[in-house]
Amino acid sequence: MYLNLKKTFFYSLFSAFLVLSSYFLIYLPIEFLVTEIWLMTPKVPSLVSLFFLVAFAALFVFVDWRKLLKSKWRRLVLVSAVVMSGFVYTGYRREKLAREYLPKIYEVDRVWGIQAQMIKIEGVNFFPVWKKGKVVFDGDEMVIKDWDEKLVVAEQPVPKKFGKVDIRIIRSDGVISNGVKFKIRDPKELEN
């Protein structure tokens, strides 16, 4: 009985490690892509994380570890997955912390504009109003009308040239945000 309890404890502990490993290898890279690379949302709701953990736990409850761990090759693959998940997690944390304080533009309220038009830029980490930065595109600087941590309203100046540009925010500390595509239109185009 004691030996059976010991094996059950070992398999339960092993299942817990595999749940965390699966979470690190599958969920964290997807979450990083959605929040930091594709900039789809600033944060994934915590219920999504909980759902993935419970789903992985439910999946591993039904695995017969005695049969699965008989082969040395399978044990090596599973231990390798656990070790690799540790590397993925440390890389994720390092990159996430490095990017956490960078300014990020999530949305510009329009895809094109003409001179003197107001443009709303939504995102995060723009700095407070007393530390205003700049909104720039192709060497031109927009006139800031309103500035806060998550929203900047700027007026488009008379441009030097027309066409597609990347709008970027430069914070007061010099850190530059991601670029968002924007088209500077010639007012003559709108007469037709």
C-alpha cells in the first residue's frame, strides 16, 4: 500500500510538471505573439490562462504514466520537454519584462488624413501629460492637442510629401514606439 501511494504521488507530481511544461511551451508563446508582436490586445484576460491550465491538467489526468514511461526514449523526450519549457519560460519573462514599459500604438482612429485633421492614437506607455513626447511620420512632427498615458490626439501638419508613412510616438525619454501605417492624402484628391 505504501509503495502504491508513493507511485501515485510520483505520477501526480510528474503530471503537474507536464501541465506547467505544456503551459510554458504552448500558451506562453501564443500569449506573447498576441500581446507583444501582433499587438492585438495589451493583456490576455487571466481567465484564459486559468482555462489553459485546467485543460492541460484534465488532459494529463487521463494518461496512464506507467505504460507511457516504460521506454527510456519516452522518458528522455518528456524530460527534454520539461527542460525546454524552462528555457522558454525564462526567455518569455525576459522579453516580456523588456517590452512591458515600451510605448505601443494599438490603434489609430483613421487610415488616412489630410492637413489640419485631428488624429487619435490609442495605446499604452505614452507617459503622463507632464512628460509629453512627439508624434512623428517621415521627419514631420504632428501638433499635440491632448496627451495622456493611453491616448494622444494630434493635428496633422502641412506635409512635405504625400503617400504612405509610419506614425510613431517618441516619448520624452527618447524611446520610440512601433509604427502604424497611415496615408497622407493630398487635399486635391478629395475634390474629385
